[in-house]
Amino acid sequence: MFKQLLATVTLLATYAAPAAINRPQNNQVSQLEARGDFLGDGTWYTTETGRPGSCGEWLNDGMMVVALNAPQMGDRTECNRQVWVTNITNGKTQVARVVDKCPECLWGSLDMSPALFSSLCGGELGLGRVPITWGFCDREHGC
């Protein structure tokens, strides 16, 4: 428990201001990425835009879904993959699905549906942005 708390405090101490985050270079973040985890900003967006997401699915604000940052999304190769997302500030974790691309999001960041963001932030959409860690669900990191 103490080691996990220390790791979280260390991550928070190394977390850069939102505008400064791009592909992180420090050793602790690189260790996360070596495990297949990422560190970035978690934001939310209204998914009900009158058009389908970039993966072709019609969305609604109650879905547990994310828009993946453009550098990591590529040519929609990550569509429909499941991810786990953890709010670093409170430790809450949820599972969601990649259904859209976030063109303005920087490397490691996710734009979340209101339902997902709210569940990670205790119902507080007003926070707008939180530090997150996340990763793809797979055989090694099941969800």
C-alpha cells in the first residue's frame, strides 16, 4: 500500500502542467510506458455531436467511451479497443472503449464521455481536466 501511494505521489510530482505535456521523456513516465501504460490529461467532451465518432459509431453522453489523442490513434487502428483509465488524484479506475479521435489532445491524453469523466471525478464535470494514467486492455493487462 505504501509503495503504491509513494508511486502515485511521485507521478503527481513529475506531472507537468497540461499545456506542457506531449510525449513525456522522464524516466518514471518511460517506465510506465514500458509496461504499456500512459500518462496524460483526462478531459471530457460532448459525444452527441450529430455525427458519428471517427470510428463510425453514433455516440451518446452516457456511454463509457474515449477519444484517443491523434498521435496514438493513427489511422483508426485503435478503434473499439478497451482501455482502463485511472484518475491519479483520487485513484478511481474505469474501463472504456476507444470510439473517436481527439485531434487537439497531446500524446498520452484522452478525451472522455461525460459519463466516464464524471465517474472518475466523483460527478465533478467542472474539474474539466485531471491527470490520468491509462493503458490498453489485453491478455497481459486484462480488464
